[in-house]
Amino acid sequence: MAISFSPIEQCAETQPFAECHGVDLSRDLDAGTVARIKQGLLEHGLLLFRGQRGLTPEREVSFNRAFGWHDATQDEFLFGFGAPTTEHKVSGGAQMPGLPEVSVLGNVLLEDYHGIRNTQLVSALGFTYSGWHADGLHDMFDGMPEMTTMFNPVGWQSAGGGETCFTSGVRALERMDADLRAELERCVVAYIRCPNDDLPDESRRVTPGQAYMTDEATRRLGWAVNPRDPAAGLHDFEVRPEHADGGGRHRCIRVHPESGQASFYATPSRAAYLVDAVTGEVRHGIEETPRLLSAALLPSAGPGVRYEHQWREGDFVAWLNTLVLHSATDPTDTVGERLMHRVRLSTPKTRWADGHYTSH
């Protein structure tokens, strides 16, 4: 069967995302198939592959490596979760000891699953406590993943909830106010510092908890005392300019080097302030930055515009992290057991060298 693409019905009018037909990801992918899928990813940003019942973790990793967007020398796979540790446990999830590229997320107790033993998975982050983001932006200096994949294995079908939401950063630029877009094109986001793969020192962690988000998960109100208990309220903590000292800095609007598409590329929950891309001077401060980023994203984040993917067994979704923003829905809305695989490989680092962040 020839490879073909069709719009995803639920979001055909609002998002460029597509379903890919005619591919069995459990089999070897020849060069022609890889090229066709890559073309589809660059054109649509997100591809959905249904019915991948024979897909193995090894094949998930192979798919992520097939397009050449990864760092072939990478041997740590905890980026995006904070500082590396000696254990394969991260943010309520776990990683397969034999294939640490594959993270396992959900809400179930794993007694023995691909080498993960006696581990309780805990889902905590979602719309309310994290919100829209691109993987790696807030906690990596360089080498952010080009692509992220998620897979709902056979045998793990939730009864309800647990959707993952996506919105195109390319379409977000088309929807936002023209003057705001022109301003953000001049801006670099200064992110709050935190432990990461290059600087794992725990003293870099300055925020007291997870960000509490409002306005369709586009604007940070504060920092939650307990993301599993909304009644616990917020910490008495305000972000200050010095909290971004030594943090990552990334263009708010990025032009993709292969497709030439400009895309809104920001993680509002961890943004501190906006600086001028040329001079490095602050353009918008601590209070104004959350408002501006929310105004830019909100037209693309609401119901009826965003794509809410309702997972089925055998669903494999691949998206370009540089062209598409995503967020889990709140885990409290998940009914029944949930287990997902996720893979995201770092791209080669070109701007971080000798312990110094060298450019924007």
C-alpha cells in the first residue's frame, strides 16, 4: 500500500496535522519511506499512525533515529526531566533500563515491564500544572529535540480522559495580532534557570514547585504548593530577574532551517522575561512577559482550535517539537489505567561548549 496523508478529521479546519496511511512501523523502513515520512512531518508538523499493534520499543527508537535529527553521541536520556541521575526514574515516570531512550509514563504500578520493576507511575503535570510547551526549551541550553514521539501500547486503553493536546506554532503566528508578532520576532525568551544535563547542580533550582497555569494553560499565575491538591494553593514566591541568570535563552519565534517555516516557539510556564535578540537588553519584564506570551498563544490554544488527541491502543504520534506545542490534559481527568511510551532524542549541541552558553 502506498504511503498517503489525510487531514485529521477532528482538527482539519484549524490545524495542519495529518494521519499517515500505508506504513507498518514494526517493519524496517526503507530510504524512500523515511523520506516520504520526513516530507510529511515537515509539511504537517504532526503525523498520526493508527493501528501500530506490532510496534516494539526498539522500533520506536529506530524511528526516532531514522531522520538524522538526533545526536549520535548522546548517552544520557534524562534531558527535559532535570538533572541526570543514576536511576532510571524521572518525574513520576520511568525509563526502560535496556532502552533508556524510551520513557514510560502513566498512572499504573509496573511490577515487571521491559525491565522496570516495582515502580508506581504517577501522572502530575497537565493543563493546570505545566501547560503548553516545547520539549527542552526551559531546561536545555542547546540540542533541543527536533522530534518527539508517543505511543499507546496494545493492552493499555484508558476508559476516558488522558488526551494530549497539540497546536501548530506556525498557525499560531497566523492567528496572533500582527503588531504582537512583529514585537516577538525581535525577542528572545530568558528562561528561569534549573538543573539540567549541562549543569546538574541542584542549587540551580530556584522555583518552589510546578507552575500554575490559567487562560487555557497559556499564562502562569504562580507556583503550586501541591499539583495533586489544588486546595493547597500557591507558594508565596515571585520570579525576579536574577532567577534567569544562567538559564536558557531561545528565540520566541523560530525559523525552521529545513522547511523555512516561522513558528511560535516558547514555554510560557518557565519564561522569566523577554530580551532584545540583537542587543540583549530587556524589552519586557517579569510581569509583562506572561501576559504577552499568553496573548500570542491563546487564540490557538482553546477548544475547537487545538487538537485534542484521544488515545487508542496502537496509536503512534510523531511531531516536530520545533513546529508544534503540546500539553497533557489534567491527569485527574483520566479514567482507568494509563500507560504511554515517549521518545525524544537530543539534536547535536552546537552552542554550548566548555561550560559556557555562547550565543542565542
